Amino acid sequence: MSPVLAGVLQLLALVAALGLSYRPLGDHMARVYSSEKHLRPEKWIYKAIGANPSVEMRWPAYLRGVLAFSAVSVLFLYLLQRVQGSLPGSLGFVSIDPDQAFNTAASFVANTNWQSYYGEQAMGHVVQTGGLAVQNFVSAAVGMAVAVALVRGFARSRTGELGNFWADLVRGTIRILLPISVIGALVLVACGAIQNFSGIHEVGQFGGGTQQWNGGAVASQEVIKELGTNGGGYFNANSAHPFENPTGLSNLFEIYLILVIPFALTRTFGRMVGSIKQGYAILGTMAAIWLGFTALMMWTEFAHHGPAFDIAGGAMEGKETRFGIAGSSLFSVATTLTSTGAVNSFHSSYTGFGGGLTMLGMQLGEIAPGGVGSGLYGMLIMAVIAVFIAGLMVGRTPEYLGKKIGTREIKFAACYILVTPALVLCFTAASFVLDTPANSMTNSGAHGFSEILYAFTSGANNNGSAFAGLNADTQWFNSTIGIAMLLGRFLPMVFVLALAGSLAEQKPVPETAGTLRTEKPLFTGLLVGTIMIIAGLTYFPALALGPLAEGLAA
Amino acid sequence: MSTITPTRPPKTGEPTGRPAGTGRVGGGLFDPRQLLASFPDAIRKLAPRVMVKSPVMFVVLVGSVVTTVLAVRNPGDWFGWAITAWLWLTTVFANLAEAVAEGRGKAQADTLRKAKTDTVARRVTKTGEERVPGTELHVGDLVVCEAGDVIPGDGDVVEGVASVDESAITGESAPVIRESGGDRCAVTGGTKVLSDRIVVKITTKPGETFIDRMISLVEGAARQKTPNEIALNILLASLTIVFLLAVVTLKPFAIYAGADEQTSLIVLTALLVCLIPTTIGALLSAIGIAGMDRLVQRNVLAMSGRAVEAAGDVSTLLLDKTGTITLGNRQAAEFVPVRGTTAAELADAAQLSSLADETPEGRSIVVLAKEGYGLRERHQGELDGAEWIEFTAQTRMSGVDVGGRKIRKGAAGSVVAWVKERGGTVSEDARALTERISQAGGTPLLVALEDDRGARVLGVIHLKDVVKEGMRERFDELRRMGIRTVMITGDNPLTARAIAEEAGVDDFLAEATPEDKMALIKREQAGGKLVAMTGDGTNDAPALAQADVGVAMNTGTSAAKEAGNMVDLDSDPTKLIEIVEIGKQLLITRGALTTFSIANDVAKYFAIIPAMFAVAYPSLDKLNIMGLHSPESAILSAVVFNALIIIALVPLALKGVRYRPSGADAMLRRNLAVYGLGGLVAPFLGIKLIDMLLTLIPGIG
């Protein structure tokens, strides 16, 4: 079988699997977030944290919940790393330095999972499983909660109440993420991923000498790493490591895990706003961008010519032979178009255009389909902007899902789209103005530029993947990327919840023949165009100096 | 004969103001000479205090100043001077657009000012009259106006009746009647009494009169940004910030890339101005002013821009039946004879008996007899010895006694009584016909004859409300636009239903009282709908105030005019439909130019990025897909295009984009194709063309 055909078949299998789970999972999530009942273990948790899960919250209260919970999480994770040296089960690793501990805490709480450390050389079982893996669950659940709050903003009228943050957080974790993770972990173990608490093994190498192999609860962390679009690997090699991602099948399954919740959330959205078709329109937009990026990525990676490429059947540098170009391209597109950031190949080694695609994927705001929760709310913000411009063109004050997009709404949406470009561009520019940051680059010229641009793009958009090449464990990068991750995660959430509150207070506008039909393919096309143009125009100059200059030179 | 006396002179003849099917909201006027005439105003608007109101254009202004300073410091650099000149032109063009839009209003304001010449008022005092300047009147003063006097201020007639020339305000030369009491008591300052004497009670302070408000409105002095305009400004401001970030951070990137020299401050400023949405930023306020102006040209005064915007969103239209949907009067539609009588006999009798009926209904019977039944027109003088019985409101009959024959025509009750009085019988037939016509929503009039065979009923005249031509099509159009029409009438539900069906409105409110109207509006609004209505009476005022778009008729009372947020000087209720279309057109123009403006940026990147970086990274020269001549010519072409496109689009901004009533989908598809795709492609062609022209200039080529 030719590698291209294999790639197409893998893609089809992936689409089929995602299609099969779309309805049941989407409907299940809608039920979870609409249900009145509390499960018994949930009640224990509410009692333990002293929260009343039945009280409705307006947006400031909801936001306070999000921020308070996240602040406590950052603090806890920071302290856990700082005292690692004195904890049992730490495999003898010492405590983490303050700047790296801050970076890692921010990273995992912000659902970014940028890692400036080597997992197998720095983090013991307690931090990995008791700290990082826990955040993999709850940071994802926070994202979903905020998305659901925005959906409720569209669905509800004349209230301003957005639900209860604690209930959404706990339910998302217990009823959605945990059950799928249990099944997923078993599948990964069946594929060959490891799951134990053993120590470090000295293993002999074929070429002489020895290497160290760590044990760990890898499969369980791997599954939530993908499912919660976190991306932080147990090992430094991330999903390229055979203990995390042993076979082509596990690779495809991990890609499926990355995409399954973000896509299915559009169904949840459709259900909750009372129009499945509106969910399909959003799904269509996400799927169109995802498929387009996948096709472009495969094309640029397969079609690259040169003697070395031709022998290897394409651009194989930095890719695992067990995944091939197709399995790597599928993975890299999925991981950068969601806020996952897990990698099974080195994005730095991709062709110029290929590397550019991974960056552009993140720069779109990670909305196709995006992170769990964050993808949906990011996409809905873009929909609000598209509706605003297009709505004017049909001669009415713009409205989306029966809610007017007025001054307040557009103000929040406009602030939202400002945050990440500001973080990415300013921090990248600052890195070039200052003397030392540039020392971290491995390459010079356009490729070196890409390394730093990629780092901040990844951090501010909460992706967490690395271009590889950049030495990010410096005070400058640990601090600035840490700040970029926190601001890139929580500032947008402020605007999303404020928007949700404003929408929920409105009375609905009835739909007429003069209303812009946002469930039609025309709108989907318009939304794709708006996303591409707004993100494209923002990053075009920067991309031109990195991947474009490189890609066009080839 | 009983018909409702219309409270305003009904507009007949002109069914809807424009033919259905082809009717579009036409553009305003645009004359290129206005550009020149408004130039001084445009220069005056360069004051930073004025410019800061538009964030996008303020950035351009700052950019112009920066490049000017740079050009002065390096006077030998032709490129710097060229960029500087075109950036200033960009700023001036934007101001020019606004100045032209305002200039059109100014001309109108001047005309109005002439009407507001200093008047001397004859104020009534306890002892008699005193002459005071019109500006010293107070609310509550009584003033006397006689033939030839200009009414000194807005007020209500409290005594007398007069014909008034309101052409100064409405442009309509036919005088109107103003009388005390009722719904025709309002007079406007600046209009002229032509006959008789009236006493007017002043209701508005000098300086705040209708004509004053009109002047400030058409001049744009009272213009405030509308909610949607503010929202759009926010979006444009945030895009400006994004591009500002993209350009500012580009400098360190360029230094790293080794393109420091190619990214001088002048070049970066040029890039910034090209990227920020200058096209829409420059034209935004002109679009708003022009929208108000299009209403003024249709003789509608909107008291706020908010109301114009709301008009575009209206989803329920309340339309009065009489004068809006139907012609003001009922008309004879058919002669229905009873058994034993021919239609010709009936027509003949109906015609004769109506010759002495000067009401519009009576005249319509004569017209029907002539046009529908081929009867020669006759006049009262033709018949010798005829005794004419004129129609009066008491007898409710008219007729003629001639040659031993007595013919009567009138309301069913009166004629039946007349026949019985004369010992005649009314056939069952006649009763059934009367019933049938009533059921169908018409008004039956009986025709009876007494001759040697005794008194008897000959037949029935079917009077009906005539729906104006083209209304059904207009309502269909409105339905396609997603607007529901509700007919308001004092008629009984039966009649109302029949007319509603004939006219094709979606719903009707029969036997409507002002309270019913109010309740209907509140009900619609509770469901999230925006309601528009017209009204003229004092009892309409609460509903006018409640409606999102309340159009008061100029003939109406001051209370109504005060309550509504628009005044129609022509007092044509049909205009509500046009107002809605103008509101939509305003929003569409904004959206279309925003889309165009943003789509333009793609081409500008392809011009400027290779110009800046092809030296550092030769591969980037492949982005120069337009094949522009040199980096300088490429950047200059983009800047020139960016400036010229503003001037090129001024006519569009002032006239508004073409608007055809249609569903949202069709409209979006068309506008996206024209302004989205057009905005993507046009600058590629434009920049290439300008670049080709530039290379012809010696020293550049």
C-alpha cells in the first residue's frame, strides 16, 4: 500500500470513528450539563469543598469560581513541585526550581502543558500522577464549564444566570472525562502502553552502553492528556515515545481522543440552544478547516522533493517510522488545531510550509475543533464577529441565535480576539529586542525565528507543543511563557463569561425571513473566511519571516 | 350615507409612491462638484479634536504627522514625500466624505432658515393685543394670526379655522386647513396663514420649535452615533489595535531578519495605514449622515439616528387601513339588481339618484355607471323640471323626482323606511343581497323607485373599500423581508377580515381603540419584536411613543408629533414601508463597506511584504504575484490605492448600496459576492494598475 493511500485510509477511519461517537457523546454531554440530579460521589465532593451545586450563578460569580479554583490549583501544583525532594515516590528527583515550577504549574492549570522539563528526568510519581494528571482532568473540565456557560448564555433569556461552576466542573470530570479515560486507558494498555509504579531501569543498548527507562502510570495519563487536549507527556519525547504511543493503531486512537470531545461539543451546543442544525453549522466550520489543514499538511510533507526525501518517501526527518508521514501529519494537525500540544513528531523538522501550518493552526485561536470547551467558545466568539459583519449586510442589527449583537457584546468579542495576538506578538518581539533570549535558539535565520514565534504562539494559545530546538528552560522563557499561558487562558475566559452574562440577560428576538440564517452552509463558508482572514491578516507578516520565507525558498 | 370622515386629506392616485415590482429605495443625489465645494470643510475637520472621534482615521492622522516630520528631516527622499502626501490625502478624503454628506444637509437647512425669518407675533393680552418679536414668546401665550401672517411658533389652534401654506416645511404648495379642536389643530412656526383668522396657543419654546429641530437635524449638528455605529467602531478599533501590534512588532522581527533598512518608519507607517480599515473608517459617519439625509429627501424627519436603525430591524408593521391600505373612501364596485329588474335599469336609477350626491361615494356611483355600465354621463341641468334631493347626513339619502318618477338611493335603513312609508314592499331578494354584501365586508346602498307601479327596491349598490394598487405586492415583499403587517381599522371584524384578505396583510385588528393598539404593540414587543406604526391623532400619542418606530403625520396634533420619533411631512402613511427599507439600506451599506475594507488587506500584504523583505529573504519575492515594479512603487501603489478607494466609494456611501427587498439568504449571498469577493480582487487590479502608471513617471520607472 502506498503511504498516501494509507494516509487517506487512516483519515477515513478517523472520520468514521468521530462520526459514530458524535451523536451519543454530544447528547450525553448535553444531558450531563442540563441534569438536575447529583450523583452520590458528586455530593461528597460538594460537601467536602462546601459548595452548593444547585445555586444559579451570574457571570461574575461564575468567573470568581473559575479564577479562585485555578489560582488554588496553580499554588498547589507549584508547592508540590517545590517540595518534591522531600516527598516519597519521587524516584529520587530533587525539587523543581522556582521559575520552572511556576511555568509548569501555570502550564498545567491553563490546559497548555508546555513543558520546559524532561519528564523522565525531573518528575516523580507523586507530581506526575497526583499533580499533573489531576490538572489534566480539572483544567479540561474548567474549559468545558466555561463553554457550557456561554452556551447557556445563548440558550437562556431574561435571566443572566449561567449555571453553577462547581456543578459543571465536577460533572465534567466525573461523568465525562473519567469514564472515557478509564476505557481509553485500557485500550492504550492493550496497544502496549505501560501502566505501573516501578522505578528506573538500567537497560543495555544495542550499540553498547546503557540507558534509563522509567516506569509510571503512563497509559492513564496519556489518555487524559489527549482527551482533555492537555498534551503534557509523561516523557520528554511525548507521544513519539513507545511507552506512550506504541503502535500505528494507538496513534490513530490518540488522535481520535484529541478530537472526540471538541467535535462532539458542537452537538451539545446544538442540543442546548434547541437547534441541532446550529450545532452542525459550527461543526461544519471546524471540520472544513481541520480537513483543509490535514490535506495541506499531507500534501506538503509528501510532495517535498530532494534526494533524501525521495529515498525516505517524503519528509521523514523527525518523524517516527511506525507512524510515517500520514500518521504524523494527522497527529500534528490535530494537536495544533486543538489546544493539545502533544506531539508524535518534531514540528521543527517539518517542511517550511508544514511547520507554518502547525503555527497557523494555533494562531487561528485553536477553534477547529479547538481545546475541550475552549474550542467551542473560541469558535462562538468568531461566529459572533462573523454575524456582526454579515448581519449588517442583510440589513438588520446583527443577531445570533436570537440574541442581538450590540455594543456590549461586540466589545467583549473584540477584547477576546485582541488577547492572544497581543501576547504572541509582544513577547516574541521582546525576545528579539532583548539580548539573551535569542541565545536559546538552535537555528539562525527564518527557522530560528520560527522557534521563538512558535513558543509564544503555543503558550498564549494554550497549545503547549514545542517546535523543538529552542532551549526554553531559561528564566526569560519560563516566566514570559508562564505569563502568556495564564493570560492567554484566563483573560479570554473573563470576556467569554461577560459575554455569556450579557446574552443571558437579553430577551430573544424571534426569527423571521429577514434573519440571517446561521445554520446554512453559506454561513459556514462565511465563518471560515472570517477566521482565516482575521487570523491570517494578524500573523501574515510574522509568518512571512519564518515558515513562509523558509517554505518558499525550498 | 355614512362613511367615516377621514381626519386627514387622503392621498389618492399615487398608490404607493412607486410602482410595485420595480420599486427600490433609490439612491440620494451625488454630484462630483460637491467634492470640490466641501473641500474647505474637509480641511477644517483635520483638527485632532474632531479626528479623535474616529479611532481609525485618528491613527492615519498621527501617521501623516509622523511621516511629515520624517520627510522634513530628510528632504531629498522623494519616496518619503510621496508617502506623506498620500497619507495626508487619505485623511482629507475621509473628511471630505463626511463634509459632502453634511453639505447636502446644509443646503436644506439654509432653505429652512429663510422660513424662519424674524416674525412679529401679535400676542393676546388681557386688554387686547401687543406686538412682540416671535423669539420672546412663552409656552402658553395666545397669538393671533390673520391672512398673510407667518405663524410665529409651534402651537395648537384654539379658536377659528384657516387655510395655511406649509410649503416652507413640506414643499407641498397646496394649502391645508387648520382648525381648533380635533386632530387638525396643530400649526407649525414659519408657515403662513392664507385666509381667515386663528388664535394659536404656543406649545413650544422659541429655539426648540419644529423648524429649529429640523434645521439642526438636517445639518447633522444634533447627530449622535447610533448603537450599531458605536458597536462597529469598537470592532474597527480592535482591528486597528491588532494591526498596530502586527506592524510595531514587525520592526524587531525585521532587524533580526536583516531587513532593518527596508522597514523604515515611513514604510511601516504606510503598511499600518494600508492595513487598518481606513475605507470603512473614513466613510462610516458619511454613511450615517447620508442615511438620515435619504429620509429627509423623502420628507421624513427622524428625530434620532437610533430610530432609523430601528427601522431596519422592524418585524411588525402596524398600518392604518384608511389611507394606507385602502383609498380614503369607499367606492361603488357593483350594481346588483333584484329579481325582475335589469342591471341597466338599476344603473340608470343609481346614476340619476346620485347626481345630487357630492360625497366621494356618490361620485363613485356616477363613475361606475359610466365606466362599468356604459351610461352616458348626465348633469343636473339636463333634466327639466327635476327636483333634486341632496344627500345629507340626517336623511342619509339622495335622489331625484322627475316626470312622476321618484328615485332614491341611500343607506339600507333609510331607503327601506322610505319604501314602506309609501306603501311599497321590500322584496326578500333585496334583504338577502344586502346581507351578502355586508358579509363580504362591503357597504350596501339601496336604490328604490316609486312610479305608477308603486314603491319598490330596484337593487343594491355594492360600496367597498378599494385596496390601493400594488399593496398586495408590497406586503408580499415585506413578508419576504420577514416583516409582518397588521392592519388597524375601526371596522367590524367581518369587514376587516375581508379587506385584510384582499390586501394580503398578515393580520388585522378590528374595532381598534387606542388601548387595543397599545396592547398589541406591547404584546409584540414582549415577544422581542420591533414595531413600527404611523399615527396622527392625540389618542395615537401613547402608542407612537411605545412603538420602536413611531411615524407621526405632519398634519397630526403636536402631541402625536412629540410622541413619535419621526415625522412625515407629506403625511403619507404608506411611507412607513420606505422608511423600513432605508433603515435596512443604511445597515447594509455599513456591512458591505466593512467587508470590502477588510478583504482589501489581503492584496496590500502581497504588495508590501515582498517589498520589505525580498532583500532579506529572496524567496519572499515569490509573494509579489502582482509583479510590481520596485519596492518603492509597490508600497506607494498600495498607499495610493488605499486613498483613492475612499474617494471612489464616496458616492456609494452617500447613495447607499443597491437594496432589493428579499430574504436574508439571497441578500447575503449577493453582498458577499460583490463586496467580499470584490474586495478581495479589486485591490489586486487597482494596485497593479497604479504601479504601472507610477513607473511611467521619470525617476521611478
